[in-house]
Amino acid sequence: MPWFELAKELNCFLPAVDRSARGNYGLMDQVAALHWIQDNIAEFGGDPRNVTVFGQGHGAACVNLLMLSPMAKSLFHRAIMHSGSALCPWAIAKDAISHTQKLAQRLNCSMQDSMMLIECLRKRRLEDIMSVDIAAPDHLTAFGPTVDGIVLSHDPIYLMETKPDLFLRYNLMLGITKVESYFAFSAVEEVVGIDSHRRDRVLRTLVRNLYTHHLQQIFLTVVNEYMDWSVPHLHSTDIFRGTVEAMSDATVASILIKTAMFHSNPNLPTDSPFYMFFIPTKTYFYVFGHQTEEGDYATRLGCITGEDLAYVFGAPLVASLAHFPSNFTAEEASLSETTMMYWTSFAKFGDPNLGTQLGEMQIDPTRGLYERVIWPEFTSNLQKYLSILIRPKVKDHYNAHKLSYWLNLIPKLDSIDNATTDQHHMLEDHHNASMYDGCVRSLYADVEQKTEKQTIEDSSQMTNTSEILDTDKAMSANVTEVQVYGLDKGAHLSALGVTIAVGCSLLMLNAVVFAAIFYQKDKINVAKNMHKAFYEVERNKEEEEDAFKKPYLLKDAPSSLILHDFEPIQAYKEQPIFDLVETNEIKRQLSGTAETELTNTSSKPAKIKTVTFVEAPTILCELPDPTVPGTPSQKCQDQRAFHPSQSKESECASNS
């Protein structure tokens, strides 16, 4: 921490350790300055009834705190907040007393009385004070504004949600730049990028210092959301860009959006006297996206925090101004005029659009192209904002998808769950200091404070001397050391037993289901095999029956030509029909013109016609049983055309 910042914070925000002293002297100095303006600004041509307070970064957080403080009531009328809010994690010093204890110990000052501590610090040399290493956790503040019950009665978020009567008295303009966490990295990392290990350390530190519960789930959610998974391999510059964006959204962007939503959509109790006389105030939100072409930073990221101030103060319109760059284009000069018009119109009228409408603001047309854009109010449902570029545009729902993680999902993940153990809320390897980048806070104090808030009433806000000394002993270890909690072994074993029982039950259920499925499948296979065997047996029976069928006779074709024809049964009286051809030997091939005579092998005579064929046919005939009355005539199938050359009847004598 630079020496001038430490000296400023010690003088302005050294907390009171007992009831005999007061803190927040920094805010009280700002309130005193506002009183001076009310008393004397008229002598300089100013209007004490038209005062606007403007701040950037930590200054914007102080502006927000003044809006919430009853001591600054009616001392100003409008507020402008650049890249900061009282809801930012670094806006309030939540552990200032412990840092004061460490400072007093290192300088051998007594902590029993605030006045004695102050006198002791005043007697110490600046070099001695600067030699004390005040390692504030990253993204947090060691010494700063505190909730003392006087200047600031409650936490800012509580005042905005439940008692917004002070917060809503002022018109508000607030906004951000594209990149808000640029200075957390080095210039080399900006050029070459960072690897995944560096990213994980940075984001783990962020999650560890800002949240308390379900830290591993929050960490994995952030990494998953801010990395570009559409590419097969993440480049180091892509990892750097995603990490910077995640930190910017977590510490500034999402919080400014939340502040704007509180101001534009107040939750006023209907029984409040302020509700009856409430006059809606206006909220305007902006995103400064233009980056100076000849500026001090690379142009691939976008506007860096603080670069917007050059355009607000008119640096492009003069040769040089303070530490701002001196090389600006004509378009950037025109953009500066446009920005100044919006800011001064809001400061004078409470509306950034009234300056040109009333003709009080003039734009030099020779500096570049100027497009007049009406800046709409920010509302919680539409969320319209002004994107400040060379050509300003009105947009809505800035980065809504990613910011929803910080506004909706992560606060729910950080909620208290009494059914879980302390170990569940920690990061993996939370005790390993090499897994972090920078200084991390002690988990013990925060969890203890969370537990005490559930059992102790809000009225007890101060701690007696003995409690402070006990806390001093408990927290005398370095802030980078990690406190490991002892788990409730009984509850842990009980939960483990329930888990094992449920797992075994599910395993048995799966085994039963598997056995039932296997049995059903085997039963189906057996039925199929039985059906198959049955069909094979039936087919064999049919083949055997076909082997013992009556013989076949060659009969006439559809042309009425008779190959073999017996006389009617009546002509033979009781004489049976004799077998002429063996079964399954019906097919015959008759070729040429030779006559073929079928021999009667029976002991009784029979008449038969013989036909001589020119071309050999193949005729199949099934002989009916002549002994059965009503038997249909024989069936014949002619497989090839044939033509008889001659026929004759003959009587076949028996061979016997």
C-alpha cells in the first residue's frame, strides 16, 4: 500500500475501537465541505440549491455513501458515480478493527482506549508507520468507511433495499468502462497473456475473498462462463481477456447495475411517510466504450477505467491537461464536447438531454461529426443505457447473460445452508498458499461473524475491550494463513452411513431389476427354441407323409391331349387301379419321336393309351384315390408345351 494512501486512510478512516471515539472522519470531512459550499458558494456565483457531487472509483463509493448518510441530507441534489458504488466489496472496511490491532501491536501502542491509540500513533515517525506491512486481502479494504451507526447507520445494501428514502432524494447518473480490472495485471501479461494456472489462482483469490459458502461451485461456474469454449485450444491472450472481464463484472459492472436497479425501482413501504410525498427521481446509466487511439494502453481490450475522465474534463479540447494524453483526433475532440454536454446538462438540470434542447449547450461543428442522441432513463425492466462511442448509441441490458451470474446465481450459491459442513463451503486445497495469487483473508473470522449474526441482535454493534483482546489473540496469525476447521465427526459419520445405506439399497435394486430382465430374456429364448423344434418336427412329418402318397399319373395338359388315361371305374367294376409310376419319380423327359410304353406290373389287366411326343414335355399329375367316393379328379401341371404325333389304345397284360 503506498504511503500516501496509508496516511490518508489512517487520518480519515481509522476505526474507533471503543465508544469513547468516533470513526469515519473521512466522510465527515466531505460532509463539512458540503456545509461550506452551502454557506459560501453564493459568494462565488454558485447556487447552493443546485449542487452535484461527482466521484470516480473509491470517490464514487463515497458519493454513494453520502447519498445514504443522514448527515449529508439536503446538502446536495444530484450525484454522478464513475466505476464505483457503496455496494462494491472494497467500499466498506469490514475488518478494520483487526488491521488496527495489528498496526498497534507492531508499533507497541495500547488498544485499550482509542484516544491513547491515536496519541501513540501521532508520536510515531512516518517511517515506523510505513514499515508496518498492512496486507489487506485483495479486492477488499484495510482502512475505509465503516458502519458506525452515526454517519452510516446500516450496511449500504440494507439502506437501499429497506430504507431508500435518503437514497431516492437525488437524481443519479452512473456508469462504467469496458475494462475495470486492468491494473490487477502487469503490462507483460497484457501482451503475452496468462496461462490457466495463473487464471485459476486469480479467480480463486477473488472467490475466496468475496464469498463464504459453496466456494468451489462458484469458482467452477465463473471459469466455465468466462472462457471461450468454441475454440479447440484456449490461447493465453483469450484466457487473459476472459479473466479481466470476470473480475470487472464481479467487482464493478454487476454492482453498478444493481445500484441502478435499486435507484430506478425502489421498494418503498406503503406505510412510510416518504411514500406519500415521494417524487420519482431519474436514473441514467452509461458504458464508456471508446478508447483513445494514441493513449497509454493497448486498444484490443477497450476503454480502461479512468480513460473516460479525459473526455469529461475536456482534455482533447486543449493542448495538454494534467496527466492525460495530449494527442487526440478531431473525432475524439467532438466526443469530448458531447460528453461534457451530457455531464453539465445533468449537473444543471438533472437531465443530460436538456442542454441542447434549451439551447444552452453549443457544439462546434468544425471539430467533427456530431450526432445528437436522446439519452433515455434507466429502468429495471428495460435497462436502457447510453453506449458512449464516437457515434453514441442507445442500447439495453448490458452484458445481461454474464451479469446474471453475479446478480442472481452466485448470490444464491453463497447463501447459508445449515445442512452442510464447513468443509463443503471451501475451495479444494484451500490451505495451500500456492493456489492463490495475492493476499487472502482468514476464513475463521468471517464464518464466526456469519454465525453470530444469526444469534445476536443488531443492537449490539460495539465490542468491549476484553472481547477485542481475545479476538486479537485468535487472529494474531498472518492473514495469508488459512484456518482449517474441525468437522463434526459424529454428524459426518452419520451422513456417511446414510449415504452408504442408500447406495447399497440402490445397488440391490439394480441387481433385482437386472435379474428380472435376464430371466425374461431367457424365457423368451426358450420359447423361441421350442417353437422352432415344433416346426421342424411338423415339417419332417409332412415330408414322411408325402413319401407315402399315392402314385402320380401323367395326365393331359390344358390342350386335352391325354398322356395316360384310365377307363372309368365302372368299366373295371371291382378292379382297382394299378400302380404305374413310383412316387417322387413323376417327372419324365420324353425326347424324340420314339414311342414309350408303360408296362403294367400288376397281376390284372388294364387299358392305357400311349402317345408319342415330338418334343419332350414334363407333366406332373397327382393320382386320386379311386376307392374313395367323391374324390376330385387328378391334378396335373404342365411345365412345358407338347404336341402329340399319334396315339393308340392298348391293353396292358399282366406280367404275372
